[in-house]
Amino acid sequence: MHKTLTRFAGPALLKGAAVAAGLTLATTSCAATSGDVSSGGSGDDTVRIAVNGWVGYEASAAVLTHLLENELDVDVEQKQIDEQPSWQGLNDGDLDMIVENWGHEDLMAQYGPDGNDSVVDGGSTGNIGTLGWYLPQYMVDEHPELATWEGVKENTDLFQTPESGDKGEFLAADPAFVTQDQGMINHFDMDLKIVHAGSEAAQISEMRKRYEREEPFLSYFYEPQWLHNHIDMAKVEFPEHTEGCADDEDDVSCDYPEYDLNKIFRTGFAEDDSPAYRMLENWNWSNADQDAVATLIADEGMSSEKAAATWAEENTDVWQEWIPADA
């Protein structure tokens, strides 16, 4: 993906002290608490799944956990952890799977077959990831020029807020997310100030409030994301991403790349070739599938466990193909 961006902690990434802090794995929603290296499969040790900090990832992890526990009778341990430390967790044998990877070519080079061979690419999740700058469609309807970066540059005053002062506000989520937005602002010489909402949930709450009041806003956002089912947003057009265009994080001359999101497995877990591993390898679904589960969690207030069970009950035809014949 070039420099390795990702949504959060980087769809976005973590660095510095945030990475060190994230190395401590916080265990949540566990069916078991075994810390042993897992091999998966009925009666085998626990499968340990990293859960990164955005609701789409949580939705995917919840469905996989539900199926492993209820269809394969496998214990699952979910561990809340940021993106980069998840790779270290696989390397250290503390985790078995990263559910949704956004690029991270540098980490694959370090830990993959061309590095120390502690992780393997598990193939596509079926989700296509898009990152970029978004604004409400009603703003583009009123100011069509805002559909492009040139139009945004000429109209940054539309986005001024008390937090941004005499500059236009660019609404971001968690300051720990590693994005390329400041580099884009620098390269295209835009009079914008990044203002962090603090988290994905806080950013979404702020976007919904402004949208309901038909107020202007310009925001880092992404797909798949359940909020697109509720508010109509337009993506600002930038020059297409090309190799090397974002290598200098302070001078980024292009849009974000598009990602075919993939799974990452601990090499030993993959080599065991258990029914649990094969189910996870077979898993493949659409952006609409993920958004449906994420909506139940984030918008309707369901627990992730209930949301996963609800989706599974209504979509047997989708997930039945993931279950290995010998499971």
C-alpha cells in the first residue's frame, strides 16, 4: 500500500508510545482464557483472534467467533489490541489471526515469508476498503466544485469551526490513527486544520449531528462503514494513488489506495491446518454483510454476540460454505 496506512491505529495505524502500550493484550469477550498456542478444531486449544478498534472489524470478528463456537465447538478468545501490535502478537505466539488487514506491506515484509516467517497471508476477506476525504452530499449539491480537491482548497472557509480557528476544520477520529491527511493538506497547500474527535464512535456521532442540522463538515472516512447506509456522503476526488506518491508522509500528492482487505494468520496456526483454520481461511463476505452486522452493533445497540447470531440465523446460505466438510 505504499508507506503502510490503515484505517485506524493507522483503516489508519499506531506508532511511538501507542505501539508500546498496545503490546499489552487486553482480553475481552472470551469463551476461554487459555494462553496456550492454539491449533484449533474440536477439542483443541483456544483460537485467539485480534480485535482492532473499529466496529466493522468487531462485526467480522463477532461472526467468526459465533461460528467457531457454535458450528465447530471451538473455544475463542478475542483480544482487544491495536493494529501494529497485533502483528507482534502473531509473531510472539500470543494471537492466531488478524481478521481485517489494511495494507501494512512493511509489517508483512518484517514478519511474512520474506522476513522471519511468523505470519502468512490468509487471503481476501471479500471486503474492499476505501479511505478518503468525505463531505455531505448536500454540500456538493449546493457547491458542485467541492467534489474535487481544487474546490475544497478554494472554499476551506466553509469548514471553519471554533476548534479550527481561522482555518477550515478537517474532522478526524483517533489521533493514534496513522493517516496521510496532513501530508495531503501540505502538498495541496490547503488552509485546513485537523481536529480529532477522539475515537471512531465520537467522530461518527459528530458527523451525524452536523448532518442532521445540514451543517458543513469535511472528514476522513472509509468504506465499508455502516454509516453510509444512513447519511449520504460524497468522496472528494484527488489524483489517483500511484506507487511512491505517499512515501513522504509530510508531502502526499495522491489519494489513498483502495484495499482488497485480507486476513493474516500465525504461521503455526496455518500449518496445523485444523478445521478452525480452514473455516477462517474459507471466510469471504461482502461489504454489505459487514455493514449489516456493524449496524446492529453500532446503530441498534445490540451486543456483538447477539448481532453475530442474528446475522448468522438470517444468512445460512452465506456462511455454510465456509464450514469444512470434516468439521
